[in-house]
Amino acid sequence: MNVKRRAVLRAFAGAAALPSLARAQGFAGLGSSAEGFALPQPDPQFRFPADHGAHPDYRVEWWYVTAVLTGTDGAQYGLQWTLFRSALAPRPGQGWTAPQIWFAHAGVTTKTQHFSAERRARGGIGQAGVQPAPFTAWIDEWEMRSQASPEEDAFDALSLKAQGRDFAYDLALHASSPLVLQGQNGYSVKSPEGQASYYYAQPFFTAQGALDLPQGKIPVTGQAWLDREWSSQPLAADQSGWDWFALHLQNGAKLMLFQLRDGGAGYRSGNWIAPDGTNTPLSDGKIRLTPQSQSKVQGRMIPTSWRIELPAQGLDITSTPLNPQAWMDTAPPYWEGPITVTGSHPGRGYLEMTGYD
């Protein structure tokens, strides 16, 4: 085995061990020390297209797309595409000495099936990366690429593709409104102690394309949501995981909210985005989130149905999963799948739940 391959395997082994070694330091080690890395600060001043690219001064980062889709067969589907960057050390490097690890997850969910796949790559060798202009994010053959014109934001139009052993997809995404700054103007607090991330999103995508599944090729249309987030210590040490919702409501509004679990009351935050794009941050005390029922998933009990209440917005809805068995068999593993919400503000969306392993 040559020196380069040994170095890559050691780096991957270290990254894969983080979830098990750091359970007392937040989910997947995201509450561990950020010494040497940059930390998010309030009132960020984003610069586009530069901030669509990577931020190696920060420890963790992701480009995250979910889509709720309807096929020409009339069935509902869900789709996920995520590229993660994780820095092993707060230092620069080139080629094989670059301290960046890239990994990616892709999934497709139907009412009766759930498919997932992952990729891993060492930074600095061209196997994975993100360039801000023209925007391209890739790992192996998986790719998210801007199709926007020069006068548009790079995220106004995107192509998206990935494949696994039993599935593939190819989507075109088109935005109908500007980017949304999550949290307080893009500064998203994650705990009473003040851990935070930089966080913005494009929740106003329409989606069109095709899924390739074992039963054949299925043309689909629907709505998609892109999240961009980076930090160096986004969780507190006692936070074991999160429950995160991204909802497309029938009246045109969007809702993002999350709950970080700490064995006590937890910490909640979110943003209510009106159909005209008006953005209202939701503080911890403004959100009521109550599990309604559990499902046995891969040998563990997970709350797959939730009641969400926002009294100030007159919202009282209940979520139901398209497929309760939407388990991402990745490193780390987690639940991620499309949901339907009923009640005062019906709609569709995505739910991600981590830390139930």
C-alpha cells in the first residue's frame, strides 16, 4: 500500500470515528472544541457569489438540497442531495496535505421504498470540492451546478444529479424569490450558551426532472429547498441531536424550524417566511413541538409524527411521513424523509432527525 493511500485511509478512519468518540461533545462531535478555527459572529455580511463557495477557516460546512416531488404516475416522492466539508485541522494545505474531508449523502424516498448512498473524498486532489463562480459543487459523479445567467444569483437556477446502486436522479431547479437569511439575518443561534452558525437558504425552488428507480424512469415535478450553513462549533457539548423541518405550505409560505435535544427542555428556533418573502425569526419560546407517534426504524423507536404550533402565526399542524422507514444508512446514520402536514396550514416538506442511533 503506497504512502498516499495510507494517508487517505487514516484521514477517513479519523473522520468516521468522530460520532462514536464525541457523543459527549454534541452529535457527531459538532459540540467539540473549535480551537484554532474561525467562529460565526452576529450581523454577518454575506458576499455572493463568494459565500456560495467553501469556507476552510471554519470546521464544518454543507450544501443541502431536499425536494418534495410528484411523479407522472401520481405518486409522491422525496429526494435529498448533500455535500459536507469537514476540516481535520485549522491549517492550510495543498494536494494530499489539505486537511479537508468531503463526504456526501443522497437519498430517494417513495411510499414503500427508501434508497440511500454516500461518497467520501480527500480534499485537495480534485475528487470533490466547491467553486463559487461559476458555481459547481461535486464529489465523484455527483454534481450541483449553476445554470443561472451572469446577471442572476448562482442559486437562481441549478442542475442536480446523483446516483446509487438502485437509484439515480437528475433535476433542474428554478428559484422564484431571493435567498432567505435564516436565524437573525443569517446568524443562527443553536443553544442558550450561544453556539451558532451562518445559515441562509433558497426555499423557493420549483423542481423538474426524472428519477431512475428499479421500477423504471419516472418524470417528476415539485418543490425544492437548498440550505447553506457553516460553523466551527454549531452545537453545545450536551446536545445529542436535532429534529429539523423545512415546509412548503399551500398558501405559499415557508417554514424552517429545528429542535436541538439536550436531555432537558431543548432549544428551538426557526424562521417564518411569508409568501412575499417577508422573514420573521422565531425564538425559542415561540415554537411548540410535540411528538405524536413513534415508528420502529432499524431497531430503534423514532418519533416520526409531530405536532407543530406557532401561536403568533395561528399555525397548528401535524406532520405525517411518506415512509416511516426513511433511514439514511450512512456515516453517521439518521432519519430523513418527506412529510405531509395537515391542519391550519397544509403542505409538504422534509424532516431530518439525528442522534437516534
